[in-house]
Amino acid sequence: MNYKSSIGDNLNINLKEAILIFVRGILMGSADIVPGVSGGTIALITGIYSHLVEAISNIKFGFVKPLFKGDLHGFWTQLLDEIDFKFFIPLILGIGVAFLTLAKVVTFCMDNYTAFTYSFFLGLIIASAVILFKKLNKINLKNILFAIIGCVLTYIFVSLNPIAANHSLLIIFFSGMIAICAMILPGISGSFLLLLLGQYKYMLNALHQLHLSEIIVFVVGAVIGILGFSKILNYLLKNHEEVTMAFLIGVMLGSLKVPGVEIANSVGMNFAGLFPCLIIAIIGFAIIIIMETNFDYIE
């Protein structure tokens, strides 16, 4: 086989498909910026979640071995076999664009329109849980039990207070490693985990000001973390899909405390303040349902 033509086949992607994957990346990146919202949730509702987890878990770095031997043909063949460039390139570009352009917009909305912003997130999460619920083939005691466990554990997790931490490169490395695992789980916010680790505002500021050393260390930690965790998650989805989905439904329901508390703290319990929040939550819910209906699933 001509490995140059194989590279071309791997990178030859339909423009429409590439744009749709890029848009998914923007949506995932936007969600991952926000404490309480998960990029994994967006991946799920836009039909790329299973493909994303499997594509990441397929990266085993087997292409490094022939490179050390000077075998370029073997290197390229193994590289193209392990890495789905047609999927990863537009997705990562979309996530990167969101991180660089929307971070300030999202934080502005959270600071100045807190109740409305979190009401929108509330609608997104509820809709995501509904979509995941529809994927269950049956409702039995085991699924209900795992959903309850996921809900309780997540509720406890999001109730934790942020810890005081320094911002050394070692701490940033491990923060990236831990947070990325949450970012690919529907319902668990990697940004919220960074908030608990005391690194959220620091890393957001590093992103704004392009502090390359912190960004690179964080990304390296994230890459190592996601490569390991994705294999576990891929195994669970392939071998225990029902209970995994039930657990993730519980995770989403438990995470509702985050937007709920923010809304209550901002507008209280008066109807006049809650009514526009309810309308915005319904809009968020409707957007997710429409997206899930119109986005094609990528196998």
C-alpha cells in the first residue's frame, strides 16, 4: 500500500462533515469553559460521544516504535491506523476557537447575567438527561440503583468547597490530568472540578493572557489523563452500556444543584424573578432537543 495515498485518504474529509464536527467542537469548548456544564454532555447530544471515546482510546502510541527504528512507512501506517485525523482535526480546532474567543463572553455572562446564564445551563442539563434516558432499553432495579448512586455522589461532589492550592507547574499538570476526565463525562463539569482544585480562575487568566508555560503543562496533563481514562470509559460503554448510561443520568441530575443554587442566590424565590429564568431554561431545553434531533450520529 502507498502510505502517502493512505495519508490522503485519512485526511480527505467531506467539507460539510468537517464543518459540523468543527461546530460540535465549538459547542464542546464553550461548555467546558463553564463550571457546571460538561463538554461530554454536548458530545453526547450532538451524536459524537461514543465515537469520541473510542477514537481517543484507540491511541496507543504504537506508531512511536517504528519511528525509533527509522521505519517511516511503518510509522505513518500505524499513525493513521490509531489516530482519526478526519475527526480530531476539526474537533480540536473548534474546541480551541471556543477557548480563545468565547472564554471572555461566557465569564461576562456569568458575572453580569448570572441567573439567566445558569437558567440556560439548567435547561441544557435537563434536556441532556432526558436524551440519555431515552437511550435506556429498559428500566430495572439495577439501572435505578446506579442512577441514584450517580446522583448522590455528584450532589456530594458539587457541594464541596473549593480548596486553597498553589499554582506550581506540577499542580497545574495534575489539575489538567484530573479535570479532563470530568470533561468527557456527561454531567460532570471539568471546569467545576478546576474550581474545586483552586485552578479555574488562574487557568482562565492564563488562557486570556496566553501564558504558554502554564497552558502547555496543563494540556500535557490533560492528554495523559484523557488517554488513560478514555480506555476505561470505552470498556464500560461497550460491556456495561445500560448501567453506565443510568449512572450518567444520575450524574446529570446531581449536577443540577450547581445552576439551581446560582439561580436561587441571584433572584431568590420570588415569581417575578424566576419566571424569565424559567423561560430561558425552556429555551435551553428546546435547543438541545432540536440539536439532538438534527445532528447525525457519527459511528
